[in-house]
Amino acid sequence: MDFITVYFLVISALLGACAGSFLNCFAWRIVHGESVMKGRSHCDECGHVLGVRDLIPIVSYLASGGKCRYCGAKLSKRHLGAEIVSALVFLSIAWKYGISLETLEFWLLGSALLACSFADLEAYLVPDRFIVFAIIVRAVFIAVSPEPLEALKTSLIGGFSVAAAVLLVVIVMEKVLKKDAMGGGDIKLIFVIGLYLGWERNLLCLMMSALFGVVAGMISLKKKNDEEAEAFPWGPSIACAAWVTALFGSEIISWYLQFFTTVR
């Protein structure tokens, strides 16, 4: 790799870590009813305003031993995890797509999905404002694409086809089971992802998210009074599947389809 490539990847990782810190804070404030436009960052426990040395992504958490410098309360590992995961997301997208508009577009989509995941983990909620943001971003990139009408058609098919099918299945299941089968926010995530990835990769994303959801649910399973289990949100699994699909979706689909190719 030349110097420019290495420099770009390093900057991408740093930018991702900063984005993760901001998005995690943004999501936390939304689900807890705090203003996202006013007030400085503060400790979740004591409310003390954080200084500059407390706001360096990853470094501040490790330097403080995962505790608040002011009250000594143990900080959630989710802060560190959000920054590391976001750095990896930005870095991997930059590695895959290089210095291009695709990288910028997937960074913005990734930011929306990360914010949705953080909010879902915190309060089982997928805020509509992040969904709307992702839709607006996609609309802008469609408008500046070489063939906007074709891009619009591909996006709409990718979004509505898979999301509509999932919605239909969910409605039927809820009628049969007499209880909620899937959150509306999860369906919105599937719709938004289809706008970016098209219907083939969105279908792959859906299948992978189901697998990731099962695995994550089993890993995070915690028994309470030997009977009650803690619920695990599906939003992060959908976002993780979208990340993998954006990076390797086309290759996975090609690999799978080769098994159905007739050898002559």
C-alpha cells in the first residue's frame, strides 16, 4: 500500500471512532428525552460535564479504567464498544470502496444504522429521525448519479419488495400468534437497507440478520429467577448483516449461485 492509502485508512478509522462516540451520545439523549442540540456531554451517573480529556474516543475510556473521573462510577462498556465498532465500520468501508462517493454514501448509511443500533440496545427503539436521515442521503446520491431514474427504480424495488414481504409475513404471524411478531422499526431498517443495496443483497441481508439475531440472542441470554430471559433487540443484527452485505454481498451471492450453474 502507498502512503496515501495508509493515510486514508488511518483517517477513516479515527473518523469512525469519533462518529461512534457522537452517535452513541446522540442515540442515548434521544431515548432518554434529552435535547440533542443543547447541553454538553456529561456523565450518565452524576451528570458532571465532561472535559476535553474525557472525550477522546477509546483513549479516554481506557485511560480512566472505564470509570468516571468525577464520581468514580463504572461506565458502560457500550461506550467503548460503540467507538471500536464504528471505527471498524468506517475502516472496512474505506478499504472496500477506496476514495469514492460510494465510501461516503456507505459511511452515512453506516452512521444511521449505528445510531439505530445504539438506540435499540438502550431502549428497544429505532428512532424515525435516523431512518429519515438515511432516506434523504440515498435520495441525494440518486439525484447525482449518472442514471438517476435507473438508480431510483433499483432503490425502490430493493426497498419495497423485501420489506413488503416481511411486513406481510409479520401481519399473518401476529394474527396467528395473537402477539407482536416483529417491531415496526426493524421493518423500516430492512426497507432503508434495500434502498442502498438492491433487492438481491437486501434479501441476503435479511437472511443473515436472522442468523446473527439467533446467535446474538443465545450469547446474550441471561436467566432471571431461572424463568425470565432478557430480550435482545434485532436492530443491531440487521445493521451488522447490512455491514457484511455491503462489504461481501455480491461475492457471497455469486458464490452461492455457482452451485446452480449447469456445467457443460
